[in-house]
Amino acid sequence: QLAAAKFRLRCGNSLLVVSVYRIPLYNCDIFFDCLSHFLDVTFRKPINAVIVGDFNINILKESFTTTRFVNIMSSFGLRHTISTYTREFKNSRTAIDNIFTNIPEHMISSGVVAAALS
């Protein structure tokens, strides 16, 4: 699931804000194909973007899926901004929610307000 809005800022630049939700058991290959297609169409012209979401891919866990996900995003100039856990449940801490952007680090900040069960 994906929702996107493009904003024209007073300075004349545009900002794309995208919200993504990947159902936990949804096939990663299909998700990656759809995401890649969306990003390919979206980034044909340069635009500042913030992509937030519950991707249900744990950035803290090294795996083929995590590496593929991060590589897809970075191939479009997007970097993840959350490097700590976003969900804590029993004895488990995961970073399945994240924010990706191509806005320079000195112009944007992000963080986890409170990690909790969603």
C-alpha cells in the first residue's frame, strides 16, 4: 500500500512525501518490483523526497532481504535515517519502520519518539 503527495514549497522547490505499508507476509519480490517501478517513474526528474513507512523489513538484521531493500533505495539516492529499533515487543527489538530521503543530512533530522508495539 502506498500513498504519495507532492508539495510545492515557497522557495520554489517541490517535496514528495510518500507513505508505504508492506503487509508482514506479503511477498518481498513482488514488493521490491512494485517499489522499484514506482521509484523509477518518480525519480525520472530530480525531486526532494521523504519516504516513510512500516516496511516490515528489519533494517537491524543482516539478511539478503534487508540488503536488497537498502540497495534498491540507495540506487535512487535514498538513505535510511533511522538506525535504532522502532518496535519493542517482549524480548525483541526491530527496526521495521523507517524514513528514507535524498535531502542532505544537514537539512533534515529524524528520530524515534517512542518505540512501542503498534
